[in-house]
Amino acid sequence: MIEIIKNTNIDFMGMRKICFAISGAMALLGLFAVVQVGTGRANLGIDFAGGTSVQVKFNASVPLAEVRSALEDAGLREFDLQDLPTINKVLVRVKTKEESLGKDSDLIIETMMQRFGEMQPVIDSTTEIGPKVGQRLKKDALMAVIAATIGILLYVAFRFQFRFAIGATAATFHDVLAVLGIFHLMGREINLILVSALLMIAGYSLTDTVVVFDRIRENLRSRHREHIHKVVNASINEVLSRTIIVSLTTLIAALSLFFFGGEVIHDFSLAIVLGVVVGTYSSIFVASPIVLLWGGRLIKKR
């Protein structure tokens, strides 16, 4: 790959206006998703909305249509089913109010035992989260993302300079908002698994951005007489092969999890796939242009 992609001379900074428009749209979509999550209008998992989760194991595969019909006949509404066919398990998740906690799990267990008794159902796990706990988890998740971003700002400001920290922080926020917005647009469930994926995406985005920044800093010292626009472009082109190799390697692993990892980590792996693509894009087309615009004049004087 290093031999295939070499001596490139792409004018990345010349495309910054178009990329800023695209990034702005993705960021706005992400902010809209944040508002929807905060007001409870998004597709929140029971981690944030509160509810009951029951995992049932059978001695043979059970069609989801039969399970759904049985639960509806029992009077259960607004529930989600997740099939784990390789291990003959079914996950039932119900978003419930606080006064219904305990009742729904009992109803699910009783229905499974009565309708599918010949398949020897075994209750693997039962989880119940009240709405108050869900609100606390939602708040803690938001604080975790904010704390991680502040940590990134401080680290990059210490490692490089403040203008680099602004670019890295903006790129990280952009990546997190973009993936969250896409998930909301797709109607995917927003839960703690997604939050853990977003934190991982923030770390990946920072790693890729720091590599680009490190080359920009080196070139600013050795090529200080050249225009900042040219120096930034040259720096990105010099690490382009490394960026593509790392991103493709990570993407292949994430896609393997997405297609072969099973339903349990399906959303997590999807978020990582999106995060790798968006993170690679932002390190080139978001973080670096912000450094150029924020500190271009100051760098040029030096």
C-alpha cells in the first residue's frame, strides 16, 4: 500500500469550504439527535428510558413470529424482540413505567413457560431499570462524552499548541455528533452500548488526528518560510498512505464484527464502522483546516 500510494499532491485545503458545509450538516444532524435524546423522543433503549429485559433460552430454535404472537395475546405492548438463533435464545425488551416494573417480567416468564413449555425454556437473565435510573444513566453518559472531549482538548493543547487543540476537539465533537445523528436517522436504538462505541470513536479520531498534527508541526519547523496552506497540504499527503492503511485495517476488523459477530454487537460494530470512516475524514478535512484558519497568520509570521 505504501508503494501504491506515494508522492501524492492533493490539494486537501482547497476543498475545505465544501467539506465544512458537509461537516456542518452532519453536526447539525447530530445536535438534532442530542435534542431528541434529551427530550425522550429518540429511540431510547431501556438503559435510558427504563424498562425490562428478559433473555430466554430454548432447546431448539423458536420463530420470532410465534414469540411475538404469544406476548401480544398475553396483553404485552411496545416490546422488542432480538433473536439469537445460533444459541437458541430470544431477548425480550419492554419499555415500561416505574409502576409496571416486575409485572412485565413476570408476565413474560409466565407466557414463555405456558406457550413454549415443550421447548424447555430457561430464563438466562432478567434486568429491570426504572425511569429515574435511566435518566441518571443518560446524564452520566453525556457527562462521560463531555469529560472525554475536555481531556482531549487539554492533552492536545499540552502536546502541541492551543490552535491544534481547537482542531482536534472540533473533529472529535464532529465525529461523535455525526455517528449519533446517523444512528438517530436510521432509527437505531440509543443505549449504553452506543455510548461506549462513541467514546471509542473519540479515541480513534484523536489518534488519527494527532499523527497528522505531528507531521504538520515537524514541517512547520523545517519549512517555516513556506505558506501555511502549502505546508498543511504537504503534511497530509506525506501521512496519507499511513492513514489509509490504518483506517482500512480497522475497517476490515469492524466489518467482520458487523457481518459475523452476531446480533448482540451488531449496533456496536456498525457505530465503529461509521466512526472509522467519519474519523478518517475529519482528521483531514475538519481538524487540519481549522488549524489553518485558526492560526494561519500567526504560524506564517513565525
